[in-house]
Amino acid sequence: MMESVFRLPARTLAGLAVTALAATALVAVATTTSATAATGLGQLAAAKGKYFGTALANNHLGESAYATVADREFNSVTPENEMKWDATEPSRGSFNYTGGDAIVSHAQAHGQSVRGHTLVWHSQLPSWVSNGGFNSSTLTSIMQNHISNVAGHYQGKLYAWDVVNEAFNDDGSRRQSVFQTTIGDSYIATAFQAARAADPSAKLYYNDYNIEGVNSKSTAVYNMVKAFKQQGVPIDGVGFQAHFILGQIPSDLQANLQRFADLGVDVALTEVDVRMQTPADSTKLATQSGNYNTLTKACLNVTRCVGITVWGVTDTYSWVPDVFSGYGAPLLFDDNYNSKPAYTGVSNAFGGTTSSPSPSASPSASPSASPSSSPGTGKACSATYALVNQWNTGFQSEVTVKNSGSAAISGWTVTWTFPNGQTITQLWNGTLSQSGANVTVKNASYNGALAANASTTFGFTGNWSGTNGIPSSVNCTGA
Ligand code: G3I
């Protein structure tokens, strides 16, 4: 599918009008994103209020073993290459969403949320951009137009976007990409503002590697995020790629995640792998299992660590051997889709059983054991309303739904009455009905099941005028 359009101003301006309220009014702490896989690591993660995802490559989805494992184990996906600039805007103003659309449809059909990757990056950048010789204002327009089109195309369908990827060097200085050398430091904030305007419901992330421990690079990113929060630049999260070497997980990983979370952003491990010198042997695989266990626990121990994504389903298709000669075997499933000890390392961290799936295991049929929904059986939930952004006549809110009872629930209904005639224009991660001031939101197909104490969120944008008061009470009923 090719589209040839230049689109920008209207929504950009609306988004840029986001007030300083954006930085201060986020009351609730978002935890869960959404989906629950039929079985597997995604389900274990969801029970802890996190997601567990994988990079997904469209060209492998036709292989049944690949798709079976991907759909069984993961409740979040990141397109490995399909949403990058070279794929989405190979020539100026010509947009191609074929691969990205296929990933999104597959994810939607399997109850998986999607992390968009990535809008602005020096790599996989077509030469018409990197070698175009544009001046600052033209390249800024080109970047804004790219973001407006690509993020606009996926508006409302993605959980998050990696807005800017790998903009720093290891010493903490800015990478001399064409965006940096032509536009200067301001390009990153400009990109985030354009992304917010194009898709107000996506969480906006800065994403990088070698920032997992406290070091010069992570501190430079930390200082940028801190400044963005102070200046009202719309950033919601930081992605730590976590391309690790066997036995070299930084000892301060958890502390580093926590210091970013303390700035008021979500954090996530976004591209995890743990590479080893090949061939693998049982000692290395055991070490790798411990490494995966450690990194999973680091995320679990940080409330605002929303989830973990591994960078591929199987060792066979990992990027590692192509780039690091003599290294490989970095993922949870081997070349034959057998789960590795690393799988058990993750599963144990989530409190799962030690058994790992057999390679031939097909996805379990349906979550048929639907619990009884009779009242008075400990099924209860609570809902917390948070105003996230507010501008001119628009606003964005987020509601956190928590299972506050002693039993698992299989669905929830949240209701409230708007005090000032607000109307919802778009809602995600739930199903909406609004009648006058009365709002009812039921769970989406993928986020109704919540274990005791687990939580999920839904969000929406709406219109207001005069006053934008917060509902005095928000009710939740669990089923
Ligand atoms: O699409 C072409 C295909 O037409 C051609 O026949 C083939 C021949 O080599 O190449 C294909 O492109 C490859 C592309 O992946 C799609 O498969 C590129 O050569 C190859 O370089 C590219 O590698 C990707 C790499 O990013 C590029 O930088 C990896 O799959 C992908 O896993 C990797 O992911 C990055 C993250 O986006 C950012 N963080 C680091 C991470 C690992 O490098």
C-alpha cells in the first residue's frame, strides 16, 4: 500500500498546545499495557502487571512454528524492521505501510499490544534523507512530515512509539547523525512534539543501548529526560535496549531503571538478548538463564518498568551473528524452537513453574475455564482516573483498573459521570459507550482477565469547554 501525502499542521498545532499541566497532572502510575496471551510468558507477566514481548518479523510469520511460539508466548510485539524509515518512506512523500500493517493485524488478532519502532533513527535511514543536503528548516519539515504520516497512520493502534532511537554516543555526547548536525540538539524535542500531535494515545519513548547501567551515556539520557519533563516536552518512557553479553548484566541495572522511573517516566527493556560465543554449551546456557532471570527481576522490582521485549522469537533469526562474528544463541528459543534454560530463567522470575513448553506444543485452545461470575465471591475492582494532558479544548486521560478482590476476574466495567459535559472522542484498551454525561467502559477482548492485585489501564482523548473537572467518583464492577 503506497500513500503519497504531505500532512502536518492541524494536529501538530493542537498537540503543541499541550500545557505544562501535561507534566504535572499525571496522577496515576500506569503499569499494565493490555494483553494477555493464551499461555506462556506473556500471561505470567500480565499476572504481575507487566507485558512480555518479542520483536516480530513479518517475513517469518508464514512459518507455523515461528507464529505458534510468537503467539503462545508473547503479549506484546515490536516490528523488527517494518516501521523504520527505509520501510515506511523509502522515497520522499511516498509511504508504505504494508509490513507494519501486517504486524499490527497479526497482533490484534492475537491479543498482543504493539510497540512502534522507530520514527527517527540514523540507521535504516534512506539516503534521500541522510545525503539530501537539506538545510535545517527543510529537514525539520521532512522529519515532522514523516512522523505525522507514520504515527498518524497507526494512530490509536499502538501502545507506544520509540520516537527517537540511539541519539547518543557512549561518552554522553550527541551522535552526529544528519538530524543532529543539520538541526541541532532541538530535533529530539521536536520529534516528540510531532509524535504526540500525530498519536496522542501512544506512549512516547526515547530508546537506546548501553544505557542499562549508570554510565556517561545513561546519565546524558537521564539529563535530557529530566529537562524534557521540566520543559513539558511530551516524553512518557525510556526504552533500554538491553543487548547484553553473557555474564555482563550491569549490577546496577535495577537502580538505573529506578532512577529514570523517579523522573516520572515509564521504563521498559525493549530489545533484550544475551549473546554468547558459539557454540553454546550447557555451562553457557545456564549462565544465560541466570542472566535472563536477573534482568526479568530487575524489571519486576521497578513499579514503572512496564514490560520486557526480547529481540526475536528464535536464535535462528537473531541479528547477532550477522553483526558480531562468532557470537549468537542470544534468545529464549533455539534454532528448532526448543525452549532454552533462559526460558526457565524468565518463567521462574515471574513465579511460573519450572517446566518449559515442548517444541511441538500447539497453542492452548481457548481460555475456556471462565470463572464463575457470581457476586459475593471476592471479585472486586477499583478504578483510578488521571488527567494526563490538557490543551485548548482537548484533553487526554488514563484510567487504571485494579483487581482489588481476592479472586481473579475475567472482565470489568468502569462507570463515571463527567461533571462538565466533557465528551470522549477516542478510547483505547476498552469499549466505550457514552450517554450524555454518563460513561461506561468495558474491557477489551485482551485485558479483561486480571489476577488478584493485577491492574491494567485504558485511555482516551476528549473535548471540554469551560471547566475540565475530574469525576467525583469512578466505579468498577468485576465479573
Ligand atoms: O530488506 C533487505 C532485503 O531486501 C535484502 O535482501 C537483505 C539482504 O541482506 O537485507 C534486508 O535488509 C536487512 C534488514 O535487517 C531486514 O531483514 C538488512 O540487511 C539488515 O541490516 C537489517 O538488520 C536489522 C538491523 O536492525 C539494522 O540496523 C535487524 O534485522 C534488526 O534486528 C536490527 O534491530 C536493531 C534495532 O532496530 C535498534 N537497536 C539495535 C537492533 C540490533 O541491531
